[in-house]
Amino acid sequence: MKSSREFNFNAAFLELSRNKFVASPSVEELDSLKKSEIVKVAKHYGIEFQPLMRKDEIKRYVLEYLVDESILPSTVLETAITVPTDNTFELKRLEIEMSKEVRLKEMEREREKEEREIQMQREAREHEFRLKQLELGVIKASDPKIGLDTGGFDVSKHVKFVPKFQEDNVEKFFNHFEKLGEQLKWPRDKWSILIQSNFTGKAQEVYSALSIEDSMDYDKVKKAILQAYELVPEAYRQKI
């Protein structure tokens, strides 16, 4: 702990240094002053500054004032500026970069979250679709009222002939399927099972949402999917 004598000596020394600079201003003298001394010098000249400013920033204010008052030559601003303004800009630049990095990371996390949710929804739809297929298989095999294979028709052997589903031309897909069904003499009560095997996208979602009973009715399956793609003609709408 400093004694009162040491404190008084230091205070007197600071005052002497400040007075020495005021008596004979120079860059060298200003550079030798501590921040507290420079603050007093600035107050002495009536220079306005923010208390939280750094020493070098206040020092620059003092130099600019002395140059404006013709107490010091303008060359001192070129040769003796000690304010590390680049540090301020560098800090600001780093802050901006960090802020950008944080935003980018947040955006990346949001994107990954959305992708995970989409993937989960897709997997859930596929799972429901597979369950519907299994349920159909069980019901067809166990309930003679809903389609026992009286003609020995094996669906699995005919699935490979079902045309590829085209979301950009749904009506063409159904027309093609129906022509094949007639040509290959597929039992109409098996059409819904055959056609659902190739559904994708929105059609798969619509089919998965149907009840078991409706999903076994080809006309209802077709109507629901055409409605989903907004392709149901008035005549067909009245027919169903």
C-alpha cells in the first residue's frame, strides 16, 4: 500500500508533467504523458471528449486542437499520430465477421432441421404406404367378400407391367394403365392393388390417406388422385 507521501509525490509529478507540456507543447512531451495527464491537458484546453475514450484517441484530439490553434505544425499529424485507428476498424471488422458467422451457422442449423423434418415426414408417409399395402394383402387374402382370387390371379406377377407413374401427366398415366388392364385382362377388383404399387409423391400421400375400403375401389382411388392434381373433369365428378 502506498504511503500518503508517495501518493503526494506522484500527484505532484503528474501535475508538473502536465504543466510542462502546457508551457511548452510538443509531440515528445505528449507521448510521455499518462492517460490521466492527457485528460487534464484536454480539459485545460477545453477539448470535448468521451470519458471512455482510449488514451491514444484523446491524444489525437489534443494534437488536432493544437494544430488548429497553430500551436503545433500540421506535420505532427502526419509524423506523430499514435492513434491506432486501424485497431478500431479491425475490431469492428472482426465483430461483423463473427456476426455473419453466427448468422450463417444459425441458417445452417435451420436448414438441417428442415431437412430432417422433411426426411422424417417422407419416411412416415412411406411407412404408412407400406402398412396400407400390407393391410390390403391381409384383407384380400382373408375376406372372401372383398376379393378372393377365384381366377387364381397373381398380382405379384403382373405388377411389373404397371406403367411408371407420371406426376406431370396423371391423366395419361391412368389412361395407359386402363388400356393395359383391358388388354392383359386384369380383374378390375385388382386394379387398385396393381396401380398403387407405382404411386409416388402426392399420389402416394393421397392413397395412404384413404380408408382401407376406399383404397380397394379403383374408381375412388382414381378420383381422389385426380382431385389432388385438380384434374377431375365434370363428367367424371358426376359419375362417381
